[in-house]
Amino acid sequence: MPTSLPVFALALLLSASASAAIPVYTLTVLPDAMSPAGINNAGQIVGTRHDHAYLWSAGGGTDLGTLGGASSTGAALNRFGDVTGGALTADGEEHAFICSKGVMTDLGTVGGGKVSRGTAINDLGQVAGDFHAPGTGWGAFVREGGQLRDIGNLGGASIWATGINNAGRVVGSALAQGDIHPPQTAFVYENGVMRALNYSPSGISSANAVNQRGQITGTDWHGPEAAYLTTNGMTQVLGSMYGLGAWGTALNNRGEVVGNLGGALQVPSFAFIYANGHMSDLNTLIDPALGWTVYSAAGINDLGQIAAYGCHDSEGCGGLLLQLAPVPEPGAWAMLLAGLGMLGWRRLSAACRCA
């Protein structure tokens, strides 16, 4: 690769930074060993810590326990702080749960299986998730009226639900028909009907989240993987950065998307945000002097707060809360741009080495 390319790209980064009001984030380090999975508008973050589902807020954190077994996983939460995920029972089965006000309720399983996992929950308490039953692949369920209901599939062996909004719209990914390496297709399930999101040139895609407006984000697996945003049936490919693939993992009600950038095997990987028509490496939007590298983003709320995971130069890895900071004074802004520019060059260099 010509040596001039990183310098040219660096110049573009500095030019864009100087000409636009790029947001800068402050970092709050979450309790040690916490891996975030989502965030609500109250700033509560759900995740897993020490093999237990865990709920964090500015006032402190709560270990949500298990269903009598050794471990549990926190996967999602709603605006009330109700959490869903999967937890081991005393007899070693994994069951989906809802934890509300510190009380964990076993949601059971589907079809005589021993495995179910809640993956999304809306403000009405409806839960979407996955299950495994004897003699079948993975299935997807919606909990309504106290029962887990199999929502079907697209003709393939397995399906996974990843999101649900207050209208009951469920999104996820399903294997289509095929004997060898069947393609994975994003789907939408609503009003008892499942349909594929057939926008991808390759027909291979996944849906990872849906907001209250019905917008969906996920990944188009055609060529280098690219994040996308679907609005009112129209899909916008958000692209990627540094020649790496991009996976849209979450979005808020303003249509701002967060996700991950990665190469082969997703290594190295960096977290990104897509806002105001522009994709940015989140690492270029934090102070490099803090010593943190943000590797993945799990959620973003309507205030722009982001639940993420990263590693410090010397203090190990863990969960992070990113919050928009006040715009720096002009002198401090110029110094910060210089640091961010160097960080952007490091990202480009790492991408080039992996190409």
C-alpha cells in the first residue's frame, strides 16, 4: 500500500473533524468483569457479571441471580428496568426469564425442550427469544399472555429472534431452505405473519434490533459485511470503515446505529456509531489520553448514551458507558483533534496490516 494513503486519509479525518461538530464522549467504567448487552433511556445497563445477569445504574449495580443453577445471562431490558435473558435451573436446564423489581420469574421452555433464552423485551413485558427442542434446530418464540409461542420459520432448520418493539414487531435471522450452507435471511414477524427482508444483493442478511418507529438494523453479508438501516420498507446500506466489515447491533428511536467493525474473524474490531449520515469509529470520539480502546457497542438510548465494551492500555477490559460531553473550548478542541487524528491513523494502519 502506498505510504501516502494513510496520510491522505488522516487529512480527510482532520478536515471533517474541523468542519463539523463531531460529538465527543466521556467514559464511565462499569463494575469490573461486566459485559454490557443493552441500555435504556434511564441509563440503566443490562449485562452479565461473574456469570450472573446484572443490572447497573448510576446508583449502583444489582446481581439478578439465577433460577437455582450456577449461572445466568442478562440480554435485554425495557424502559422500566425489567430484564430478560437465560438462567440455569437447579436441574441444569437453561430457561428464559423476566426479572422485575429484583424478582426473577422462570418463563419455561417450548415444545418439550430444555433450553430457552430471552433475547429482547418491550415495555409491555412481551419477550422474544430462542428455544431448542428435541429433534429440531433452534426456534424463535414470543411470550404473550403468559405463554411462549413458537413463531415458525422461513423453511429452514433454525431461526433466532433478536428484537421486539412495543407494537409487537419481532426481528431476527432465519436459515432459509437448503441442504448445504443455507443462506441466513433477516426476518420481520408481526400480526402473526413472518416475512423475509429480501433487500440484500446476496440474499444473506441478519437483523439485530428494531426501534419503536419500526426501523431495523443489522448486517448485509454481501461482499465485505456492511451495516444497514431499514425505514418504512426502504433499506439504506450504511457501509463500513477502513475496508473492514460492519455489523449493526443496536439503534435508538432517532435512527442512530451503533455496532462493530472487524476483519477476518472480526479481529481487530472497533465500535462505531452512525449518526447524521456519517459513520464514525467511536475511538476517534473519545480522549485518547484515557487509554481505552472501545471494541464493541451493545446499545444506544435516545439520549445518545452508549453501552460498550473495551480494554485499557494497562487496566484490563470491561464494560463502559459513553456519554456525550460538552463541546471543548477552541484551544482544547484543536489539541483533541490532533490526538484523534493520530488515533485515526492507527486505526487505518491496523486495517491495512489485516488486509
